[in-house]
Amino acid sequence: MASSAYLDVRNAIADEGSDARVEVNQRALIDKILARYASAGAVYRELLQNSNDADATTAEILITTTSSSSEGGKEVVSQVIYRNNGLPFRTQDWARLRKIAEGNPDASKVGAFGVGAYTMFSICEEPVVVSGKKGEEEAMAFFWKGDSLWTKTGKAPAGIINMSATLDKEHVQDHKTWTSFILPSRDPYPLPDLVEFGKFLTASLTFTQCLKEIRVYVNEALQMKIQKRIIESHTIETPKASSWWKNDGAVTSSSSGMFTLGKGADLTQTSVQMSVSLRKDLSVKSVMETSEVRARYASAMVKTKIPSEIEKRMMRVTKKKPPKELTVQIFLDAADHSDDYENSSKLKRKTNQSKAALITQSFAPTPGSGRVFIGFRTSQTTGLGIHLAAPLVPTVEREAIDFVDPTLREFNSELLEVSGILMRLALENEMYRLGANWDFKEEQLAWESQREERKKQQKEVEEEKKSETDDAESTKDSDDKTSISSSLYSFAAFMARGVKSTVVEAVKAVPELLGEDSETTELLNPVDDRPLSVAERDAIILMKAYCPRQSTPDSIVGQCLAKGFGRALANTSPPVLTVDGVARGIDSRLTQNGMEAFGIPHTVRRIMLENAREYHTVIANCPTMK
């Protein structure tokens, strides 16, 4: 309750005092807002977000450059036109554009603070916006009067909305409705590296629901095109009692019940293809190279049950009600499964890639580097090789999650927890699908049938390379090896009779007695040299995504995700791919030397372990065979 002194002062000046409006230095305010946007390309991030919110399917970035004498004749950007084919501006949209800090009131949209559009001022002094139905386009021009920002609106000149109509033949007859942002450079800046710019734009398309294509033009020439399309989608089954998961069913709600995953069609996994085309250089005659990559997503419709007191406090901060339901998505992995990997003990990317391939390669996060997306990518990592998109409440510049406000901290923490549950269910579902199609014995038999022929060919090549001067010594060495081989052959025959426990103990001791050469090693520590199958590579890519690191800059993100991941199936260890199919980590076995080829059930191939060691040892908690 207010003190008497407070009331006395207010009452005294209420009758005799004079009114004066609080003034805002708008230029300084915008500059200080922009200073909060630390990420490069913030203006494009915000414009792309607005395009997606407007149901646009295509966005174009038209860059114009000029030669700069101050930059030694280098090309600098003199103007950018950004446009999208989404819904044209309505009266309320024009009104919001004139107001700072009046965000989109739609609970399903990302924008909350109403400052994102003002990132235009980071590169342009006085932007112009054009939008409206075809032939009825309106325009708004921003201009400064001292430190105050003003606007003028009116009908746009005929044809201005189709300003890119002459860029190439496919745009000559352009009948689409476009919303355009014309941004002359305040201070001309260097043309961005198109590979790095392409990586940024490709990442921006990661979780867009509507936006599927981005085109980049430089001086009226198409330089880059990025496209995303859905390949297939299927439902993720929630584990139930008596299923192959063998537990009491999955937990699908956050700790306090604020969020609950949907069921059936509300829980889906989708495969998409990302295609990037980029010219080898800026020349119009340069070849356009294309690279494609496939990615897997899991998404869930989440029902919310926000306590009234929390909802009230959230409205005070965000100026809109929290949604009754929302969507959470995770990006599991992306890889070109055709020939992008070499058959070696470690998965490796091919060298000498095209510029377009460098962009698609960046699409998938490395272990621990997955990002949190709130509309678009933030600086917060998940601590896994998995991206997460969720309507978390961010800080004003949307670079981080708000954990400072106690109410928002509670909301965000529980939403991260239910996201961790989705991550666990997606892992279970995908490993189960891999296991259903896994036939190790068939692949092993095919490989074994070729092994003797390969050895014969290798021996012939080695014999041809022998020099005559080494014949005598070679013969002596051969005699020694023959005696060793004979005894080991008998040992191998004994091993085949099924006395495995005795053999395992014997294998431990023999190397100490005989030493190890290539032939001894092969017999004592038989290696499964079969190359990775497609299913095994899929499993490795998936398991590597779940290898944990500490989330940065805020470790609470990883902690909340881990909490949900663990609660989802608390009494069941995560699955792994063994030689005879998918098994629980606790039921599988990591082999030691000399045991991999014994045919022991539920053993994990060494090559699988080497490629995803942290997953097998930390996440799945696989025991090592004694």
C-alpha cells in the first residue's frame, strides 16, 4: 500500500502541476536495440522470420554492388532489395510497422517484442517497404527529422513490386504478389562470401513451416538457390506396456504437467531434402553447381496447461497469452547417404567438395553443436548434435533463452524438459525402424564369400612386388611363419568346436608367448572387416547426434533436456545396433580383442563403437564383455 507521503505529493501536484509528455530519442533507442543483435545477418534473419509468419513460400535477396575507390576498386554492396511472396500487408500490419515494441499479438507467431523489423536500420538509414494486392501496392517510406523517426505512406508506382522482372526469363511474366523491403546501404560494405552466406540462409530454412525457397541475385544475375522439400512423413508410436520396449510405457508430460506431448498423428517424423545450387564464381557464364542432402526431423504437437498466475505474469512481459498448444521440433541429422562417406573405421567426408557441397555439409550440426531455434537460430547450443525448435520465450534480441525472469525461467525449463522427452522417443522410434530392416547374417555371408578371393588377389600383388635380392630372407621368414600358422590353424579349429570360454582365456595369453605379426593378429584377434552397411551408417549418424557435451552459454538447457530424456523411459536403457539386431544398451556387449568374430549374441561391432563411443558407453551404458 502506498505511503501517505507518496499520496500527499501526488495529490498536491495533480491540481496545480503542469503536464509534459515523456520524450524518446528514437535514433538512440533504435541504435541501442540494434546493439543487442550480436549475430551477423540479423536483418535477414528477421526478414525471413517475417516472411515465414506471412505464409511466404519464396524469398528473394537482390544485391546490387558498385566499385569502391576507397576499397581499392573492390565491389561493395550499394543496395539490397529483400522480397517475399507471402500475404500482403494489411492495415494492422502497416500500423504495427510504425510502432516500436508492439509485437505480433498472434500467440502462434514468434514475434513478441516488436523490434525485429527495425534491424533494417542496421544497414539502411531510411528503408522503404512496398506491399499490397497486385496492382494496388502501398508503400511506406521511413525518414528522419533530427532524432525523430517519421513515415510517409501512399500508393506505390506501377510495376515497382515486380522490380526483379528483368533478372531472367522465368521472371519476365511475374504475376505473384510480393512484399518488398528496399534497403540502400548507409555505409557500403563488402559483398558477403556466398558460401558463408549460403550456410546462414540454409540454417535459416531449418525449421521454417512455409518458407521453402531462397534465391540470391547479385547485379541481376542469379547466383544461389536454396530449396527444401518434404520426402516422406510417418507417425512416431509412443511406447506402451508389453511393447518391444518392455516397460510400463513412456512418460509424455513435463514435471509439473505444464506441457504434454500429443499422441498419434500429433507425433511425427519427417524426411526432407535440402538442395543448394551455387555458381563457381560471380561470372554470369559460370557453371551452377548443385549439392543435395537429406535430413530427418521429429515434431510433436504439445498441449499446454499454464497456471493462471504464470499466464498473467507472462502476459505482462510478452504482451500476449501463451498458446493453448504449440509445436516442438528436433533436427536429428543430415547426410548424403549415396557416397559421401568412405568405408573406413571412422566416417569421413569427401575432400575437394564444390562450394554448394560445403554449404549442404554445414546443414547438420557436429556433436554438441546443435542450436536452439526460436523461430530462427540463437547462440544457445543444446549440447547434442541435434537442433531444437520450440516457442521458448527469448531475450529481446532473440539470441538467447530468458532464464532471468522467474516466471519465464519456469516456462522455458519445462518446455525444454518436454523437448528432451521428444528426443528420446524419436531415438527409440528410429532405432526400432533400423532394427526391423536389419539382416546382419545375409550381409556377412555375402562379404565372407568375397573374402578369400580378395586375399588371393592381394597375395598375387604382393608377390609381384618382391625383389629377387630378398628371396632368400623371404624364404626363411616364410618357414618361420608357416610353423606358427600351422599351430594357430589347429588352435582355430579347436576354437570352432564351440569351447568358447576356454578359447577366450587362451587368446589372452598366446600373444604374450608368440608376439604379434599381421598373420598372428588376424587369427588371434579376428576383425569383422565388412564395410558399414547403409543401416549401420544411419545408426552411427543417429547415435553420434546423441553424444553429449555441455550446452553453452547456459548449461541449464542441457540439464533440462537430459531430465526429459531420462524421465521419458526411466527404467529402460537406450537402444544400440548389435550384430543380431537392435538391443537395449544394458543387454548388449562391447567386445574386446579376439572376440568380435565369435558370433556372440548382442555384441556391438568394433567399428560401430569407434564411431559413436560416447553414445555406447555414456548414453546407452553398454557393458564390456569380460
